[in-house]
Amino acid sequence: MVDRWSLTDLESAVHWCRIRAGQNIRCTLTVLAEYAQAPEESDMAVTTQLKAIRKIGTGTAGTSFAVKPSSVGILFDSSEYKRNLSVIAREAKARGVPLEIDMEGLPFVKDTLMSVLSLAGEGMPVTLALQVYLDRTPGDLDTCRRSGITVRLVKGAYLGDSEDFVDIQERFRRNGETLISAGIPFSAATHDPELIEWLKERVSDNRDLVEFSFLKGLADKTKIELASDGWKVGEYVPYGPGGQSYVQRRERYLKILGGLRRAPVP
């Protein structure tokens, strides 16, 4: 059910974001491109992503763009990856498009963090996803705080240091509390009803601290309700051909929840 999780092309994605904007839901667009194995593949991904950024910058105010490091070279050449990411970041800044960097599997975490630190050091505004199921995340969170990098806090969709659902919930709360206590705004990417209720209660007197971030294909009722109630809400919107790995991660997530007799927010 690829249509549930993504859209077919850039035009459809931009149209979707404009509809969501009318519902007070901010979108983050991303291209369904992962695991480039050679420069030809990463060059094609860079070209596609630059096109998207230019399109967003011409009339989709508030929409951000997210890059998967594996789409632009991190898998085969760290230097190539950093050059490509720099090109994308400079275009995003020039076009006034907020840039986000996704976090992928554990082998890529260190290089991804270092590349984002380099961008921040060059004055490039950027948001980085941090996965709470990794033991290293509290330290990475402190590094981001010191460097002025905005955080999108996620549970994690790959393989982490913990697979225990309740433990990962607690890790999310601890890392979220670090940001809340410091008064640092962040994006909370979760469909977990318990964590969403905790966040709503925890920041009830300072709603600007948290943007509730959801995937396209999940939590549509909750997105509308939160936005209508004045909360900041975001939606992650992939587009393009392919996307099998992305869909498999989404289906795996739902299968795990089902096995635990749990469900995402409606």
C-alpha cells in the first residue's frame, strides 16, 4: 500500500503540503531514495532533491525538506557524502527551505552527526533526527544543544541498542525531558498515545516547545485534532517511485505494535 505512505511525484507532494497547510499542519517532504551504491546514483539523488528544494522555495511556505544520508553517498564515500550534503544545504538556505537530516542505521550515525555539526559550524540551520533506542543519544543530544542543532526526537526504525518497548518509551521521556527542562524547542516524532499524552501534559503551559510530528499514512485523526486545538503539528511526506524499504519499516512497526497488543494514535 505505497499510496498510504507516500505520493507518486513532486507535484502531488507539493499539492498535498498545501492542503495540509490549510489544516495548520506543516509538512516535511523527502524523496524515496536510499542506499546509493555509486556516484551515479547519489548524483541523481542530489539532482532530484535540489529540484524539490527549488520547488518548495517558490511557494510552499513552512514546508521543510529531509535528506537521507544513504541517498547521497554516505554508504560508499564519506567525502562524497559531505560534499553532496553541503550542496543541498546551501541550496536550501538560499531558497529559505528548512533542512532536516534523517538518521538511518547505526553504522551511519557518527558520520551523519559529524556532517551536521559541520553544517552548523558553517551557519547552516538544520534539524537532525536522533533515535532514542541508541545508548549514545543522550550524548549526541548534548552535542546538538551546544551546536544549535534542532532535534527531531524519534524512537528509531532500524536496529538499536534496545528493542524493549517500555524501555524505549522511557528513553524517549528522558531525552524529551532534557530538552523541555532546558527550554529548547524540538520535534517529537511519535505515534505512541502514552508519549503524546505525556508531552501534552508536560508542555501544557509552553506549547511552543514541541511540534508533534507524524508520518503520512498514520494518525490522521490525531493530526487534525491537535492542530485544531492549537498545537504545532508536522507530517513527514515521502514521494517518488520505489520506497520498498521505507514501506517495509512502516509495516514492521505496525506488526510489532500488534504483537504487543498496542496501536498508534488514530
